[in-house]
Amino acid sequence: MKVKELNHIRIWKLSIGCILAYLAASNLELNYATAVITITLLSIQHTRRDTVSLAFKRVCSFGLGSVIAAACFTLLKFSVFSLFLYLVLMIAACMLLKVEEGLTMTTVLMLHLWNTGAITARGLLNEAALMTIGILLGFLMNSYMPGQIRQIRKDQLKIDDMMQQILFQAAGAIQEKLAWQPDWERLEQLLEEAKKRAEVYRKNSFRMEDDYFLRYVEMREKQAILLRKIFGNTSRLLTVPKEGEIVAGFIRAVSDSFHELNNAKALLSALAVMRSQFRQGKLPGTRKEFESRAVLYEMVHDLQEFLRIKRRFAEEVTEGQKKLYWQEHIEKVPTEDKGPSES
């Protein structure tokens, strides 16, 4: 990893959070104040949801560890065997209750009590205070999460522009037998990067609406699979019958209306009409024409599924998501075109 690839924000958050935690523990005159640094390091997760989830598990683990430690250490007089028994019971309990993430922190705190050779209310409060400070500093440091919407929007634009270009080129490949090949690896890379950012964005929010970007990228992933199949079929055409010109024109129409707000309803209606016209047309006169029309019908079938994927996505967008993520687009288009696109 290069220096410029380092997560500088996380470096500062971890460092500042640990020092603030230590200062707080010292000012409260807590024993083992330096232990709060370890707790803080373990508490500052990459996303807010992860931080909250981990905090809950650590609180549960601490309560569990306190009971087990009090029983084992007291009954076996703080011997090495008491520590061994504590570990056996604590590890097993954490596994059963699925709170293993709190095992390390709790054991560190319980070792303080084992070293002192006494289980007292004051000692338990001291350890609880260390845990609380570490967790609270984790929350505080993760309260600042740099907004990623701008970068995600850039990802969307790049993906949509590239898929739009591929659609346009597919139409050209049908009519002119162009040898151009899309950069599929680049498209897959864009989709993968966008999906990672969308997942992080969702985990940094507690609103249900904020799964929008992840669902959007997943929708484009499904469309990209079909797009690759559609484009691949252009090379199988032996000739370009009249239907080929119609399909090429329709693909251009899809390309022209390729947009986040497009619900694909009008395009699907137009596609249904086109398929009906094909069924009523004359039978192919040659083998080449027959095979080419079969390829075109396959392309039309994939185009239909391509559009249905977008329609399903548009239908599942909630009113809250429309207000949050569509309004900025709606405000940029002319008045007569406002609202989800019908074409």
C-alpha cells in the first residue's frame, strides 16, 4: 500500500480517540488508565452500524464476564486454575451467545481484578468505567463520517454513461457490423467499487432509505450481465433483415432514455408492440435470414428483461427515497418532464 492510499481520516480518528480516552480515564483517577487505549482502538469500527453492534456485544460480554470471573476467582482463590476455568467458561459462553467480539476486551478488564486478588464493587465499577469511556469515544470518533454521496453519484454517472455508450454501440454493431468491443473489465471494476462504497454508506446510516444506492448498483449489475449478452449476439448476425433495423432503432431509444429516473414502462409497452409486429411479419426467405431473425428475437427477449429489471427497481423505490435521491434530478429537468420518466 502506498502512502497516498492510507486512510488518513481513520489514522487521526484512532489516535485522537485513544488520547482523549486516556485523558478522561486519568482525570477520573481510574486504575489501569492505559487499558482504555486498547478498548478505544477496538471500539472505533469502519462504520457506525458496526460500532453500535460491537458496543452492544461488549456490554453483554462484560456483564457475563463479571459474573463468571467473580465465581471462578473467588471460589478458587485467584489461582492460575481459576483463570483457566474462567477462560474455558467465558469463551464457551461468548460462542454460545454470539458475543465473541467482546471476549478480548472483557478478559483484559477481568485480568485487572485477577491481578489485584479481590472482587469488589469498586473494582468492577473501575473496569466498567474503562469500558464505557472506550465505547463512548468510539461513538464520538465515528460521529464524523465523511459524506460519500458525492463520490457515489460520480460512480453512478460513470456506470450509466458507459452502459449508455455500450447500448448505442450495440445498435451500430447491428446495422454496420462494427468490430468495436466494450471494456467489460472496466465496467465490472466500476460496479464493484460503487457497490463497496454503497455498502459502507448504508452501514453508516440508520435510515431505511439509505439502502437506495446499494440497490441501484445491484440493479445495474444485473443489467450489465444482460447487456454483455445482447452485445455479444450482434456478432452472430449473418445478415441484417428489416427487423434488425427496427431492433437497432429500439436499442438507440433505450440508450437515449437511459437515466436513473426512467421507470421503463413506456419502453416496455413499445417493445410489446414491436414483438407483436414481428409475429405478424412475413416468414424469412433464406436460412441466413432465419438464423439472423432468431438471434434478433433472443436479443429482444434480453432487452425485455433488461427493462423489467429497471421497472422493478423503480417500483420498489419508496416515497422517502424519491424525496432524498430523486428530487435533485427532478429539479434540473423542464417542468413538463418532471417526475419519474415514462420512457
